[in-house]
Amino acid sequence: MVQSSILGFPRMGKLRDLKKATEAYWGDKLSKDELLAEGKRLRLEHWKIQKDAGVDIIPSNDFAYYDHVLDHIQMFNAIPERYSKHGLSTLDEYFAMGRGHQKDGIDVPSLEMVKWFDSNYHYVKPTFQNDQTFKLHDDPKPIRHFLEAKEAGITTRPVLLGPVSFLHLGKADRNQNVDPITLLEKLLPVYEQLLKELKKAGAETVQIDEPVLVFDLPSKIRDAFKPAYQKLTALQGGEGPQLVLATYFGDVVHNFDVIDAALTNTYAFHVDLVRNPEQLEKVAQHLGSKQILSAGVVDGRNIWKNNFKRSIELIESAVQKLGKERVIVASSSSLLHTPHTLESEKNLDPEVSDWFAFATQKATEVAIIAKAVTEGASSVKSQLEANAKSLEARATSKRTNNPEVKKRQEAVTKEQHERKSAFPTRYDQQKQHLKLPLFPTTTIGSFPQTKDIRIQRNKFTKGEITAEEYEKFIEKEIRDVIAIQDELELDVYVHGEPERNDMVQYFGERMDGYVFTTHAWVQSYGSRCVRPPIIVGDISRPAPMTVKESKYAASVSKKPMKGMLTGPITCLRWSFPRDDIHQSVQAQQLALALRDEVVDLEAAGIYVIQVDEPALREGLPLRSGSEREKYLSWAVDSFKLSTAGVKDSTQIHSHFCYSEFQDFFHAIAALDADVLSIENSKSDAKLLKVFIDEAYPRHIGPGVYDIHSPRVPSEQEIKDRITEMLEYLKPDQLWINPDCGLKTRQWKETKAALSNMVAAAQSFRSQHSK
Ligand SMILES: CN1c2c(nc(N)[nH]c2=O)NC[C@@H]1CNc1ccc(C(=O)N[C@@H](CCC(=O)N[C@@H](CCC(=O)N[C@@H](CCC(=O)O)C(=O)O)C(=O)O)C(=O)O)cc1
Ligand SMILES: N[C@@H](CCS)C(=O)O
Ligand SMILES: [Zn+2]
């Protein structure tokens, strides 16, 4: 029998229940026990959904209160002393590492948070000491959750992040220089102990994720797999469970020597056949003689309905090679990156909702595909027919094509991608025009999205207040943030983005070619969720999207007002993109729509325009090589096409967060933005060296403080950071700003942090103008 399996389920719940409970706990409105009870309720609900869908192999330990990598950090006691020394409860210590802690005399910033592979999910980076040791938690979560499911009558397959990925995804702590992979020997006994305890608890199989296998790996990482998996697979069938080694988000063909040398003894091997179906042939050849193939054919990263015919063909070809008992039909990755259920979408046009499958529907999809292969197509005849009909309807729908957009794309020229003059000429004009001081201060765009803002927007969406009332409310918010920026003495202002629900969703809602949902939330980090709009057809801009608010803000501001747009790649990547045309085509459509917006902003008197591209790095193919260069070429082109229509005197900014910028520095440079702001406060300032090494000529604002934490940085701390930055950047090149937008923060901490930031900048300004 071909079994079905899911690699992980979304954690938030149907109505973002986990987000609400966690934030209530942080706000002292829910007790620890109540939060834990809510977690348990959600886990049971999610296991039941998968069971009811007919999934044979259901995961546990995929649930996390903040992040699954952080769970492992705590479970292995890889907790830096600055968190462990305060005697916080296990839960509070966990949240302190995730989001910092500034309470009751304790003041500790969070650990660094970075992108999970090429997704919009963020994980907490394991951070190691030179004398790092590991110890298994007394009451390990995977065992607790396995037993919890067992008690509810569901035998699950616990999921662990594998030891090599755990180390490779981590880093040495600040002022430490340990190479994480050298800690493998110390870490393995903890994995062995955990596996044994899981087996004792009754877990017959364990999914062990080694997603780093999709990267091009340095030899020391490749070499680490053999000793690691010799130890762990030796336990199989004896003291330990059978191991299902899982990879996702790419192919593993380039790492076959590692797989042959180290991984063919694992009980099963999971590969992502959505990203790369061609690897099936080769993977099947490289499997150990008894090893099972877990074939990821249901997309864990997008919302399109599965193509059953194609998936069944793929699974049948695997069955021909391996036999039914050696093939599992699976989601390509965890479903963490997809929304909970399509059933909640009451406002979607049925024509398009019929094209989608969210996590709950995907669970049914894996079960149907497995049944079709096990029992024959006739056993699921009606489901297969409905699927074929739906795919046909989408392929022929009028919603997908807009000939006007195609015509405009055909007419795009090379010249449209270039600014009129080179940076030195542009900068001379911008200097005269904007008259900014040395070390100009600014923010990245958003100011706190208060409860009141969300309530008013909600009322407007529901028709409880009129468009005029909402507009007046937004104008008042804009005036308020301008008054605050006056008080703070910032130099380049923003309007605060109060009208935006989200920086991508907002633009999606204003462009043709998109549809949006009401409940399709996806976890982005911690308790924060996003509701990606869905690109279903060719994209165009029916009318200006931001000009009214920016123009109003400029009219009531005495300092330069920065217009604020989300760039084409970020709009694309933080939406659910189409899978029927190449992403470069969608990016160019977005770029043309944004180009019109940039030009309209300039015409409305906005002479500083920021086009955010935080997702540019995330889109980079995970393996180096020609695919990366191809991606960067069209991605950079789309940014340039969207921004190059302005005069030399208009200053173009761009912003990046959540990314290690060194490995795509040349692409950032190629954007030709006049000013870049980049997240940097949690990274080593040494990383800025690339700007000197590459003789970067334009201006840069490396973030001086972390915005994910409510913690307020002191003026001295910011000054120290600026001093470090000046080792790598010239004074007249440096802007002073936070890491990213302030929408998730409260006003109290925002004002305090910005006030310290401006004071630090002013102090440097006066020193340097002497
Ligand atoms: C910069 N980041 C972003 C990423 N991706 C995006 N798509 N957007 C981003 O900004 N990726 C990288 C980072 C990740 N960072 C963040 C930061 C902040 C959030 C966040 O705050 N998310 C909000 C939800 C935002 C939103 O769309 N809000 C809507 C709906 C609000 C709502 O919940 N309404 C209530 C009713 C009103 C009420 O009573 O409060 C309801 O529907 O029940 C809005 O503002 O209108 C979050 O809260 O998680 C995400 C990623
Ligand atoms: N302008 C946006 C950028 C976030 S990446 C903001 O400030 O929230
Ligand atoms: Zn940002």
C-alpha cells in the first residue's frame, strides 16, 4: 500500500488562535497555563484534521509557540548565559530568546532571526559559544507531544531538525569564533538520547529534517553527515526509531555522494518533487536497497490545487521502480507556509476559489493521490474528474490574460531601466534640493499599527464607517506621526503607513490580476502573520495607489517626505505567485505598475522615494551558479524598471531586511539606488566591510537597532554601533535609521528608541562638523 504523509502543519489555527493567545500571554492577559492549554487544543485539532482527511502519517513536534528552531535551541540547552542566568520560567526564557526581555530589571535583546531558506518564514539562529556544551531538556517537547497525540488515539511521526542542519544554520555568538559544525561530536549524544527516548515512548519512525542538503555545501558540512548518520542510523530497529531523512525546497542531486556515503541507511528519504520532479529518476537509483522514498508532490509553499494526473503519474513511475511498499505520497515540505483552510474564505469568487488548496485541503490531496495509486483511479474517480475540470477551467479562464499588459511588456526598452545620470551627478542635485545634514536620520516607513488603526480599518472594511470618515482618520494619524517626527527632530520623514494592512497585501488589493482572502494567514515569525494576496492573472495598476496619502503628508510636513512603495520582487515573493507563467514575467508586470506610481509620486511633489525590496535576497536560488545569476538579472531589472523613470534630483532609496547581504552584494549595488537601508543591528558590523572592499559609492543606512523587540536601545549602545559602522563606511555616506519599519512596536518604546537614535546621530554630527 502507498501511504500518505504530511511533513508539518500550520500552527496558528483557523482564526490565528495561537497568535492571539501568545500575544495575550505577553500582555499579561492570559496565564501560562491558559497559553499551554490553547497550544494543546490546537495540536489536537490539527492532528484530527489530518486524520479525518485520511492522512496515514501525521507529524508531531511540528508545533511551536514561537519557532521550531528555537525549540531545538532550548531542548538542547544551547541557551546563551545571558538568557539562562535570570531564573526565568522555561517559557519566558524561550520567549526572551525569541523576542528579547526588558522587564523586572532584566534587559536582554533577542537572538538573531533570519529567513528560513527561500521562504517568508523566519527562524531564530542557534548561537554558539566557544565552550558550548549540550544537554537534553528534562522533559523534551517531542516526547511530550508524541504522548499527547497517542493519548488522543493518533500515532504520530515526530519531526526533528537534524544535527547537521541545526549546526549549519547557526553561528558563533558575538565575540566567539567557534565553527558550529565542530560541535557535532558534542551534539550527537543528545540526539541519540532523544531518539532512544522517543522510541521508548512508542515512536516507530521519526522524521529528521536535513534541509541544508539542498545547498551547495562546504566539504566540512558534507563530511559531517557520515559520522552523524552512522551513529543515528545504528539505533534503527533497536534502541531507536526508523529515520525518515527529509530534504525540501530544492533538489539534492548535487549531494548524491553525501547521500550514498551517509544516508542510504536511513529507513526513508524524502525529496521535494514539486521544486524538481526530474530528480525522481536519479534519487530512485541512489536509494538504499530497502529504503523508502517519500515523494513530495503536494506543494507546501503555494496554494494552487494539485494536478492529480501529473502527481499520480510521478508516483506511479516511482512505484514501478520501487514497488508500492517503498513509496510514500507526501507534501513537498511542511505546510507551515500555506494558510489553514479554504473553508474560511466566504468572499472569494467561486470561479477562483476552485483553483486553490490550503493546508487542510492539501491533507486531503495527499490522501487521494495515495488512494488512487494503491487502489486504482476508479477508487477516487469523482475527485479526479473534478480536479481535471478545475485545472482546465483555470487554464482557459479570461481572468488570467490581459492583452494590454502583454503589449506594454513587449515595448519595454533597455533605456527604461537606467537613471538619467550616474550617482555623483544625481547626488549633487539631490544635495541642493534636499539640504540634508551629515548623518541624516530617517525611519523605514511604518509607525506603530495601533489597535485603534486596526479597528478603524476593520470598521471601514465592514462598511461601518464611510470612506470619508476613514480618510479623515488616516489623515489625522499622518498628522500625528509628523508631529512626533518634528518632536524627535528626524531629518527625512515618512507618513507612517497607517492606511496599509500589510506592505504587500495593500498593493495587491490595488492592482488588477490579484485576489485576496479574509483568513488565509501564514506565520511569518513568532506571533506575526501575513495574508499573502494571490496573483491569478496579468497585473496592472488601474489607478494611483499611494499618491493621496504621500501628497497629504508632504503638504503638512516641513521636512522632506519619503514616499513608500513595495518593490516588484517583494510584491511577487510575498504574494502567492502564479505557477503558470515564469516569475520574471510577473515581476516585470509589477515593475511597470510601480514605475507609474513612482513617476506619479514625483509629479505630486515627493522627491525622496523608497522602494522596499526585503525579499530580493530570499528569491535567490538556494544553490550558487547560473540559476542565481539569471534570477538576479531579472530581479535587478525589475527594480530598475520601477525606479528609473524619475529625475536626477529625486532620491531613490531601497530597503532590505532579514537577509545576509554579502553573497548578493553585487546585485544590491546593481540596483543603483541612491540610498540603501539594511538590517544590521544584530549582525557583526564587520559584514559592512564588503562596502569598502567593493568601493560602494552610494549612501547606506545600516540599521542601528532591532525593531522586533520591545526593548529600548540606549543612546550609548547606538553610539557604539555607529562607531563600529564608521570603521567601514565614510561619514558622508552613512544614514542613521532602525533596522526596519516600526509597525509591530508600541508608541512608548518607539519614541524612546528613536529619541536615543536621533541623539546619537546628533552627537556624531556635531563631532564631525567641528
Ligand atoms: C517586513 N515583514 C513583512 C513580511 N511579509 C509581509 N507580507 N509583510 C511584512 O511586513 N516578511 C518579512 C517581515 C515580517 N514581518 C512582519 C511584521 C509584522 C507583521 C504583522 O504585524 N502582521 C500582523 C497582521 C497585519 C495585517 O495584515 N493586519 C490587518 C488585519 C488586522 C487584524 O488582525 N484585524 C482583526 C480585526 C481588528 C482588530 O480588532 O485588531 C481581525 O481580522 O481579526 C490590518 O491591519 O488591517 C499581525 O498581527 O500578525 C507581519 C510580518
Ligand atoms: N516600509 C516598510 C518596510 C518593511 S520591510 C515598513 O516600514 O514597514
Ligand atoms: Zn524591513
